Amino acid sequence: MDIDKINEMWKVDSVIDDILLDTASQKIPQLHQKYLQLLTNFRLLHKKGRQELERARFLKWMYYSGKADPKVYEEKPFPYKVMKSDVQNWVNVDEDIHKIEMKLEIYDTTLRTLEEILKQIHQMSYNIKNMIQWRSFTGGV
């Protein structure tokens, strides 16, 4: 599931039926469970991605410093001799590292989006209460 799908789901789920406020109120726990489960799944994916990044950084450090097993990189040997102080620069600009970092950025953005959705779900009961109070006020009750 990607952030666009989550946004589309929230576009539908965020609508409060102003006629059937009781039904809207009853669906709040279901919405909370739905988006909390997504948040949990993406937190675990983010953690797994962090571990993947750490491992990839180490393997790339081994590769660029010349300490990696040459048999592993027979297809793509590194043709340069790099000074120890420059190895980290090579790791930082490596395409594989950038792909993992971009994946982590997507997870971060998705996590922030889900956290904001959960905040809005928590606010729904207050919004429904305010709608009921407004109706009572305008209805003269």
C-alpha cells in the first residue's frame, strides 16, 4: 500500500455524515483500528528499512575500502584505490544507498500522514458533538 492509496481511503473515511451523526460516531473506533494497523505496519517496515540501510552502508564501505571478498564483486569490481578518508564519500553517493534512503523517506512521509489521520480520527467525536450542539442551538432547543 502506498501513500496515494492511504490518502484516497482517508478522503472517503474522513467524511462525516451530517444526517446520521450516530452512525458516524459509531464508525470512529473502526477507523481508529484501520489506520492504527496501517501505522503499525509502516513502523515495522521503516525499522526493517533502517536495518537494511545499515547493512548496505557496511557492505558498501567494505566494497569501496577494498576489504570485501573479491569473489562477491567479480561482476562489478571497483577499479579505484580509495584513501580511507574518502571511503565514506563514495558510500554516501552510491546509487544503492540512495534507493534505500528514498524508500525510508517514503516510509517517513507515510508515517507522518498516518499520525495526522489518527489525530483527526481522535477529533471526530468532538466534531460530531459540536455539530449536535450547533443543531440544538439553531433549532431553539
